Amino acid sequence: MSAMVLFSGAAVLAMALAAFGSAYAQGRTGAAAMDATWKKPEVSGKIRTTMMLALVFMEALTLFVFAIVFVLAGRVTNEIGVFAAVAVVSMGLAATGSALAQGRTAAAALESSWREPEDSGDTRTSMMLGLVFMEALTLFVFAIVFVLAGSVDGSRVVFASAAVGAMALAAIGSAAGQGRTAAAAMQATWKQPAGAGNTRTSMMLALVFMEALTLFVFAIVFVLNGRATTLAGNLFGAAAVAAMAMAAVGSALSQGKAGAAAMEATWRQPEAAGDIRTSMMLALVFMEALTLFVFAIVFVLSGMVA
Amino acid sequence: MDLLRLAVSGGGEGAGKSDVFFRLPGLGLEVTSIVTTTWAIMAIVLVLCWLGTRNLGRVPRTRGQALLELAVDGLRAFFAPIVGEENARRFLPLLGSLFIFILLANYSGLLPGAGHIRGLKAPTSNWGVTAGLAAVVFFSVQYSGIRKRGLRYFKHMVDPWYLSPLLLPLGVIEEFVRPFALSLRLVANIFGGEIVVLALLMAIPWFLPIVPLALELIFGGIQAFIFTFLTAIYLSTAVAEEH
């Protein structure tokens, strides 16, 4: 009984978190759309389409939290109550992170679509691409909650709870980095409309790097899950995923900064787009390697602990 | 031992279920789904190349030759701005092979049933495979550097001689860290992506898995690109004369 109370409380909290994040992002998007509409009334149709597409993505984030609450509600027992509670709150946090980044991206895209109305199609494509990446981050958390919910029992509840929390942290970090880069890419699209394709390619590359960071945390959780049955395995696993999440957040924030700077450099000097992309990728590779080192050391040590 | 088994199996399988078809006689090497998929990819590439180069002309007469020339020219034009025209030409066989194999290997994991039916599993979701590819890169880089520049290749490790006690170990470690990170980046991306798609398929099989599947299409291409891009950079720095 008490587990159900804990879970229900956590569930409503998670829903509120997700709704807050989605609402804030939608508010930002809506405001940017209104702004764009009075500045360029003649393209109000295009602006509305862009806005609607962005709003759907943010709405879906809250729906994912709803879905996971629904999935877990039927499985809550006293043994795994803590896990279920932490899992839904983690989903809420991840959805909030994704939504805030999406809001930032969509607002920048809408500004771009009134500043360069002829290229609003290009902007919309880039925006959609960015939003899909950020949406997927929450889906990664969704997937790991689902995987862990299938195997969790009393013996690994500590690890499983830490793992979903770590995934949420990593997703928030990745989303923050992606939001910064994508927003800069939207700005680059109107500052240098001729280079929109180049900017989009660079943006996509940068977003893949940041997405991979959350994917690394996902992979390590999956690997450790099979071993976290003893007390030692639980404690080590919890520490390991927390370490991975911290590393991923650091890498993602730095990559976001580097990516955004690359986008700005691309519109300031469109002829150098290829050189800038090469340098950007090298920088991103170094930052990513830092998280991969944590990955490797966790992997090696996990064999000794178990 | 446990670690080794996990690394070779890609981390996914439990110890109980065996994926071994047969063992290669004499060597005792296990032939698993990953090996059979690798063979299939090799066969496809070989057959395509054989078909395309059957009757070569100065001007492409067959569709196969036109297609292959398009691929080779495209790859060379792609690497030229990154590593220079000469290096792009010299290293194209290695870079092109790596790119085509990794691309097909990544995409083989998107085929229906991949990972579930015996005999079909993305080779690059296995650390053993990507480590093997990275080992090829490691030896190619060392070989090219020493062949082009002789002992001067090691100069960057001892350059201001008074710093060499610090630079030498760092330089040696870096040479090993590069292929290590190269292999881990590829496998963690493909393996992680597979598990995400699998988990979402189990959770909500309608529409939702489209998002990670679409992302996997992008990831598969970009990871193949990043692997060869970094290989090209490592090779070109190894053969670059200092100024």
C-alpha cells in the first residue's frame, strides 16, 4: 500500500514537471510565432505551420510521461516502489529538459522564418531535425525505464533507481547542449540563407555527438543491469552510472558551446564552412572521448566487482 | 574471462544461449551470427565490384562501371579537402573499404529481424569487430608514418628533448587511446541504438519506434563517416612532414 502511495505521489509530480516543461516551451514557441506574424503578416501561413509542428513535439513529451506512468502503475509492488517512483520523476525531468531545448530551438526557428521568409522551408527542415534529436533523448529514458522495469526486483532496486536518474541527468545535459547548438544553427540560417544546407549538415553532425553521450549511458546501464544483484553490484552500479551521467553532462555542455560557435563561424565566413566543420568535429571527438574513458573504466572494473 | 566474454558477445547475450553455428576446423574459432553477416556483406561488396569491373572501358559503357566510378570519385572528392589530394588518393583503398563496410554493417542491423533471427546481426554492434577494425587503423597509421618518414616519425614524442620524459609516455599512450576510442565510439553507438529500438518495440510497438529507427538511419551513416574521417586525419598527420 505504501509503495502505491509513494508511486502515485511521484507520478503526479512527474506529470506536473513534464507539463511545466512542455508548457514553458510551447509558450516560448507561441510567443515567437505571434512576434513573427506581426512582423511578416504575408507569411503567416508558413509561420503557423512551423509553430504547429513544433508544438506537437512538445506535447508528445508530456504524453510519454503519461504513458510510462500508465505502464508502471500496474507493476508497482512494495519491493520496487522506490524504483517506480524514481523512474517516473526521471521521465518528468527528461521531458522537461527536452522540452526546454525544443522551445529554444523552435523560438529561434520562428525568428528565422520572419527574417528570411523565402527560406522558411529550409528553416523548418532544420528545426524538425533538431527537435527529433531532442525528442529521442526522452525516448531513450523511456526505453531504459521499460528495460529495467522488466528485470527489477528487490535485489537490484538500488541500481535500477540510480540508473534511471542517471539517464535523466544525461538526457538533460545532452538536450541543453543540443538546444544551444540548434538555436545557433537557426540563427545562422537567416544570417546566411545561401549556406542553409551547409549549416544543417554541421548541425546534424554536432547533434549526433551529443545524442551519443546519452546513448553511452544507456549502453552502460544495460551492461551493468545483468550484474547488479548483490549489494556490492548495486553500490558499484549506482556509482558507475552516476559517474557516467556526470561525464556525459560535462561533455554535452562543452559540445553544445563548441557546436554553437561553429554555427556562428559558418554564417560569418560561409566559404570556410568545410574547414570549420572539420575543426568542429575534431573538437567534439576530444570531448566525447572523455566520456568514453569513463565508459571504459566502468566496463573494466565491473568485471572485477561482479 | 567474464569481461572478455561480455566484450566479445557485445554485452547483450546471457551466458546460457549460444549463438555459435560451428567452429572453424583447426583454429577453433566460433562462427556466430556476426561472422555470417560479415561474410554476407563481404560477398555483396565483392560481387558488386566484380560485376562492375567486368568489361572496363576508358569511358564507362556499363551501368556497373558508372556506379563504381561514381562511388570512388565521390569518396575521393570527399576526403580530398580533409587530408589533401595526394593523401586522399594514396589512402583511398583503405578509407573507402572501411567506409563501405562499416556503412553496410551498421545498416544491416536495421533489416527486419536483425538480432532476432539466427545468422543476421549488425557486426558493428560487437566490440570484437570494431576493435578489429581499429587495430587495422592502428597498424596502418604506424606503418604509413614509419614508411614515409622513417625515425623522424617518432620525433613529435621527443621534440624538445628536455621534455621527452613527459612527452614520450604521453605520445605512446595517445597512439593506443586513439584506436581504443575509435572502436568504442562505433560499438557504443550501434549497440545502444539497437537496444533503444528493441526496448521501444516491446513497450509501444505502434509508431513510437519510428523515431529511434529514423535516427538509426542517420546514426549508421554518420558513425561510418566519423570512423573513416578520424582514420583519414590520423593517417594524414602520421605522414605529414613537419615544417
